Amino acid sequence: MGETPPVVAKKTTHTPKAIIHQKFGFRACYKIEEVQGTTQDGCPGLAIPQKGPCLFRCSLQLPEFSVVSEAFKRKKDAEQSAAEMALQKLGLDPAASDSMVQEPQDELISRLSYLFTDEFLSSLHPLGGHFRAALRRGGNLYGLIPVSLFAVCDAKLGNKCKSINPVVESNPLLAIPLVMKAAASLSGSVAISEGQLWMRRKNPYPPEIIQSSISSQLNSPESICIEAIHIPYSLEKNVDSLTLNVSSTGYYLDAIGQKLGLTDASKILVSRTVGKASSEVRLYFSAPEWYLVDLLSDLNVKEVTSEEGSFNVRASYFSGHAIYGNAILASIGYTWKSTDLFHEDISLQSYYRLLISKIPSGVYKLSREAILTAELPMAFTTRTNWKGTFPKDLLCSFCRQHCLSEPVFSAVSTPSKQSSEVSGSCKRLKVGQSSAEETEHGNGAGVASHGNGSVGSEGTFMCEIKIFSKLQDLIIEYSPKDSYRKHSDAIQNSSLRVLLWLNTYFKELDMPLEKLASTADAFNIHICPEKFVKTFTLCPFIHNLHQRNESQRDRLLDSKSINQSYSMPGHGLYSLNIEGPDSGTSPSNGSLAYINYVAYLVADGENMKEPLESKDEFEFEIGVGAVGPHLEAVVTQMSVGQSASFNVDLPPHELILAAAGDSVKFFSLLSSKVCFLEYSIALLRVTEPLEDRMEQALFSPPLSKQRVGFALQYIKDSSASTLIDFGCGSGSLLDSLLDFPTSLAKIVGVDISQKSLTRAAKILHSKLSRNSHAGEPSLGVKSAILYGGSITYYDPRLYGCDIGTCLEVIEHMEEDEACLFGDVVLSYFCPKVLIVSTPNYEYNVILQRSNPSNQEEDPDEASQSQACKFRNHDHKFEWTREEFNRWASNLAGKHNYSVEFSGVGGSADVEPGFASQIAVFRRRGIPLETDNHPTPVDLIRQYEVVWEWNRSDR
């Protein structure tokens, strides 16, 4: 590594409590008392007692006097107030007291001196456990404590090292020379080694203190066996498990030293905690000889140089700093809770779970306890539909895993009068000058407001995110373009955008810098390429997310599959089989699907099938990518009560080993066999989207059926023979048409969603094949066809139909796309009649008031104005009656159509009108011949035939 510039010690600002501690140490005793605050604006005459807020008062006892603070909402505020009162009583001004406070180096020496006192030995402090264990060591090792423990086990001492040298934040090993230098200043009480990394107290502890401190551990088991992980520095060697045998009278670092081939445990270096900060999972490794030489020749070591030959990539990736030689990952140590040695087994499965927790999607998979099945969703719709850890917490966890500072969230509020468009469940916003900004760090601390507006006032929110290194170098900056009605939604959606981009990066860790920057731009993210690459430089050596079993890529669907004609195998999905009768209840976008499943590892060509992962009930939202694409594709083809089985190619091996209970066994299978995954699932039930539940609660029959009924009446009255349903989805309108006798001979559906078309094909095929004998309503239908494509493009094959329908579709498009669709369908498709329906935004307040599932909603949402919510998270806009009338009237006048307005749900004569507003366009004359009415080339696109049915072929 290169040279490090000189480090300037931080200038610290000392709080009143810190000054009291400097002066009195542990003789200052704080006691917190909980008090009940008084109520304000109570209800006069109310007989029921009213409780006020819970407050805290602090009593500070000093050797000569005591003080009691006022009541505060936070405990720490009460403590600081009491300390400030004590300083005033002492005649000390806190603002002028910095001169009397020790410099960081003096503070470090003072803290180290305290650690070797009689008082500390008997304390319930993690480092105190090491002191007591060292007193049970025999011979020349008696009382020796490895220096590397001091900064990692004592947070106060570690923080003082960071004050002296901020680089310690990113490389904790640099604390060792600082501790050694401080110990050298305590030569009268602390002894340090020559050529080794240990310290001990010079003067023996009094016998009675030793006896009382170590007697509590004499009754512990003679020997403890602890499972740990051995991580070789060579990537050619596999990570494997080992067992630590720790004697009750020994020191566990001696047992670890033996496994590392050391006779002297003082040479063991200890990392910061791995994974959760509250855990005791750490990496243990030996100090390289060159490090000892550098350290002992100059106690002002500024940077650790490298020996690339023994650099341990895997261990360094976990720890966030350079580790050389072999390492041991173990969960063992002393805690604040007990004098006993804490220990937990770490299996290979635990190792791989720690590994995938460093991937954005991996953190989410672990939170859902569905490593093979769950995927990081592509959208944050509502808090109630989101399952697992929320995006903001996922992003904070990711930053901690990679030793980055907590993300900084800056929320900008803009008054609602500036809103022009809505994102998801709320209108999108172009930010004006009048705004308010709220900055919040990932841990929830440090909130500041800026600007003219007030955060929390009515309006919309956008959230900017910045991620810094521990040295405060900017790594990632996200600048949002979408805004949200709720402050929390803005934070969650922005967090998800950053996570999705990081996930994209982790799927292609070797992408060139140019592509890295361009993908970031697509997510509205700016990165500092050099610092970003440096932060994640070890990732390509560790993660292999492209690892796939390619041998089954060319397999097709099993010939026995009942859905062979309509499945979407794509790459990696084969042998699909769906069983059970069709109940008619199937999931759609926005609905919640509940399944049970078992995922098996199967060896190709052998009678070997091992269960890997299972759930009795697993819930996920359809349409947001919350599960693997193959699983969602299968579930959308099923109805409630059906079961299915299918095979998929293997995911990365690290995911399989993180899911496997016996990782050793499965590692052997993956190494020696050609394998794939087999899923067995059952669709238990489906919860309809909020939009449908609201409509069903107020209308009977539901609005969806009323819209179909409206269209059906026009079809009957028009004597139409051909119909095109633009945005047909899962075929609900086309399906309903087959239940009634009509003049239709040909029905066509167009949609951009392959999954929806697959479901529609299955439904239509089943009904048309069944209704083949005389007397059936659909007997007049001679052909049916489903096309895949965007309805904003023109396919000449569909020119001039009798009737076109577009029911509750345009609101799922951007407004400019809805306008383009209107121009294309009336100018080029030229149907005789076109029926378009869309929600009436003015009716939402009535619908949401009747919502039976309000108890499921986010509490924050309940406080929002109900009228500002959209009916569906996927709606890009919702129009008022005036906006819809203006859109339709302009289109009709432009393309020689007449238009009349109607609707379903409610009444045109009663405010606020119909729940679903409908425009019926009628062509006034014969359209121009296509030869004389050329279509722009960029609007012509031939649709893909997804499914086709002809009665003549039956």
C-alpha cells in the first residue's frame, strides 16, 4: 500500500458529562428516575384520568454534593443537564473547560491506566474477562494480555485511538502501536514485551481480589468444544470447519493460537466484530513477522504494508481491513452480561450466511428466511405489502457490512400546489424553489431542516441519499426524480433504488468503469469511481453470482405438462407440471399470493433428491419481483388449490450452501454431481389488490364486473363481429364475453405482460375447447388470438376492427403515453367504436373511507389525507372528470370521432360522479385508406403471437 498522508488528531468538543468524568471518574454516580409529565389541553370534566408523556429526571451524586435535573424526554438530556448543573455549582464554565480536559494522547494513557486497576478487574467488562483469564494462565504466560484486544474490546479506548489517528476507523490494527506507545508511558505500572505483543500489570493484584474475581469460573465444565471456521489464505483451498477445545482453567486465545500454529497467543491479532455489531463473531489471525518488525522498530507505524503471497482475501473481505495468513472465524469472547465465557458454534452454513449478508439481495433473503426463493423486490408499493426488512434498514445493514458510514438521508418537502404528476401511490413532483430539507443519518440521529417550507406540511417528498466511507469520502450519491406523498415512502423508495443498483453491480462485478458509471446514471446515482472500486475491490474474488449449472439449459418443458402450450420456460425453467382443478381464483399484479413450497437439490440422472428449503406458508406480492422469476411465472399460471412442480437451474453455490442445513454434505454433492433445483409448490390463497378490495366493499357487483357489463351491452347493441381488447391483462373481459351469446366471430387481446397473456391463454383455451357443442354461448366465436406488445405501437394486421376496448389500462401508463395511445388507436387502428374507462380520482375519498382493511394500513398513512391516495400503487396518474373529459374531447375532435361520457359505480347526477368514468368514441365516417394515410415508421411494430385458437382446427 502507498504512503499515508500525515494524520491530524480530531479536535473533540467535550460535553458537561465528559468533563465531570475527567474530574471525578467513577466517583460520579448518575441515577435516572422516570416521572409522569402533565397533560396539556385535556378534556374538561372527563372522569377518566389522563396520562401525560413519560419523562426522565437525573440525580448526579458527587463526593461532596448532589444535584437533580429537570424532567426531559430523553435520558441522556437529563444526564447532561445534571452534569451542567454540577459544573455550575463547582464554578466551572463548560465552554471554557476544554483547556482543562486532557489531550487525546493523555486521555488514552489515562484510560489504559484505569484498565489495570483493582476496580476494573472485577467489573463486568468484556476486557475484564480477558484480564481474569490471563491470571489463570500458567508459567511465563501468567497475566499476559495480547495488545490487539484492548482497542477492539474497550470502545472508549478504541475511540481515543481514532481521535489520535482517524485512519484507525478503517484499519483497527493501527490502534496497536498507539496502545503500545501509551503503555510505554506507564512504565511504572504496566509492563510491555520486547519483540512480542502483550502487556501485563507490573505490581501483582491483591490475593483477595484475584480470588473473588476468578472464583466464579471455577465451577465451569472442564473442557468446552466450540465449532469454528478455518479460512485459508489460499483461494485454492476450501473453507472448512474445526473444533476449538477450551479448558476451563485455560485461556481461549491459547486454544486458537494452537490451531494457527502459534506457541505464543500474544501474536494473535483480533478483528472487529463480523456481521451484527452485537455479536462476538470475530476473525483471529497471526501477526506477520514483517508487521512485528515494523511495529517494534517504530511505534509510530502509519500503515500496514503487504505481503501479497499470504494475503487472505476472504478474511479481509469479512473484516474490512487487511489480514495475512490463515484465519479462524469464531464466536467466542467475554460480554457485558456475565463473567462466564460466551461461545456459539459457527457452522459452514453460518459462514455462507455471513457471506451472502454482504450482498444487497442477500440481506433481504435472510430477512425473509427464504434464501433460494425470495428476491429483492423491484418496487416498494405499500408498507403492508412489503415483506421482510424495509429498504432503509437493508441499506443501513449493507453499509455496516462493508464498514461504511451510516447512509445520510436528506428529505426535501415541496408544497402540494407544485405537484404535477404522481409516483406510485402519489403524485410525481418537479421540485421548485420553495422546499424544506430534512437530513437524517441511518441510525436516526442528527436531523436538520433547511429551506422555507416545513417538513411534515402537506405536499410531497423526495429523498436524496449519500453514502460515505468511515473517513468521510463520498462513495455514492443518489439524486431522486420521483416524489411521494409520505416522508417515509420517499426514504424507502430512494433506499430501494440504491439497493437495486448495488444489486446490479454485484451481479456483474467485473463490469468496466464506463458501464458502471452508465448503469449508475440510469438509477440517478453518481459515484466516485476510484473510491467505489477501492471500497468493493475484494468482491470479485469472493462472490460468483454468475455461477450456473449450464448442462440443463437446452431442456424443454416436460411433454406431460398440461400447460406446455402456454408456459414461458425461458432459460432455466423446465419440466413444469400443474395439477388440480382450476378454481377460478388466480393472483394478479398487486395481489398477495400465499404458497407453501419445498426446494430440493436433485442430481441429474441419479435417484438423489435432498430437501434444501421449505416453507409452510410464504407470502409475496405479485408483479414486483419479490421471488425468482421462474417461481412467479408458475404461480401466475395457477389458481388457488392447485399444486405444481418444476425444475430450475442452480443458483450460485453460496446461496445453496447458506440454505443447506448440512453444508458439508451439499458442498460434496455440488462438487461431484451435475445438479438442479426442483420446486414443489401449492397455491394456498390470494389476497386481492387494495383497489379491488375497496371496490368490492362498496359496490355489488364489484366495479370490475360492472365495467365488463357496460362493455358487453355495447358489444351486443353494435352487432360487432371483431373485437380488440387493448391491455387485456389476464383476459377478464374476453373470458366474460364467452359466457354470453354475441355476434362476435373474432376476439383479440393485446398486452405487454407475457405472464398475464399466459394466464389469459390458459383460461380462454379451456373455455373455448369446452364450449364446442350446440347451444353454448361462445359457439359463434370462430377464432381468438393473443398478441404480446405495447398498445402505443400500431400493428397493421389489426386495422379497422368493429369495436375496441381499453378498460382501466391508461392509468398504468405515463400521461404522455396515454395521449400517444389515444392518437395511435383512433388514427391508425381506426375501430368503429372505442370504449375507454379509467378511475375517477374525485371518487377516491369515498372508496378509501369504505376500505375494510384500514387496520392493515401503515399508521402514518392513516394520518394522510385519504383523497390524495391512488387506488393502485401501479397507477401513474388518476384523472378528475374535467381532466378525462378534456383528454377524450381533444382526441375525438382531432381524429373525426364523436364521444359521449358515462360510467359505472355511482351516478352522473350525484357528486362526485361515477367511480369509473367511461368515454365511448364513435367513428363519424369511413377512415382514410391506409395507402393514402401513411403511418410513421417509428409507430409501426408487429406484435408477437403468444397464443392462437381456431374453431376450424378442432
